[in-house]
Amino acid sequence: MAERTEAESQYPSRTKDARGIPVTLLDPYALNVLRRHDVIPPDTLASIADEVGFGLPKWQHRGYIACVLAFSACIVFLIIWKIVRRSGVDALEYVLWPTNLAVFALGAVKFWQSARRARGKHVCAIMLKHLRCPRCGYDIRGLPTDPKDGATVCPECGCAWILDGSPNAKDDDHG
């Protein structure tokens, strides 16, 4: 069982609850688009989905655009280099093409992971702001907190969350 927990915590789309257990979050935006209102009432789900939004924060949009522009600039440079040289394949091409593709692939993977991690934290914070369990959507309003750690435990899925109004609330406990 410990091996499964370690493997689950490596996925960037997941977050940890207040007790450090990795959990998979609901996606309120997708639930709203797919009209799946069985978990959360439609009005509440629509307001949560509006706050969450479709995708990435502005800084990540800019980072994505910068990566695409840098990759495009490298491709253009290599094409111009080939036209200017007008000779057969030289050693520079053997080095630059694979290097360019490898750097782009690694950058894209890292960017994707950080974007999913940031979006997960954003979704978790908004769901807790609306007093909904980020794991299952259950209404956790008015539930008692555990005296040991100050976490509110969802009776539906068993995940523990630190709510902003609780005495032990910290900014870093949501993600």
C-alpha cells in the first residue's frame, strides 16, 4: 500500500489533503461544461466553474507563448543556416536539430506538469472557498473540525481539509 501512495503523489494533477494523503480533485469546469449537476447544485457549480475558468493563469499563458516563439526561432535559424550554407549536411545540423527537439520536449513536459499542479492548487482553493470538498464536491459547511489538527473531514470521501475560517488555517495547507 505504501508503494501505491508514493506513486500517486508523483502525479502533478493530484494534490494532498490536510493530512498529506494524495487525492484526485474534481474539475468543476468540466462538470459544468458536461452538465453533470449530480454532485453540486447547478448554480453553485456554475459560479465555481466561472471562478476556476478554462485553463492556465496569465503567467503560464505567457510562458507557453515564449516557449513556442523560442522553438520557432530555433527552427527558423536552422532553416536559414541550411539555405545560407547550401552544402550538404554539416556537423552543426547533426547537433542542433536533436538538441532543439530534446530541449523543446523537456520544456513542454515540465511546463505541462507545472500548469497542472498550479491549476490543481487553484481548483482546491476555490472549492474550499465555496465550502465544497475538492475531492467529491460534498458540502462541508458546518462540519466539526478535528481537535487534533483542526481539519474538517468530509463524511463522503474521508479527505481532511483546513478551511479558511478555522483557527489552524494556513495558506500552504490547501495544496
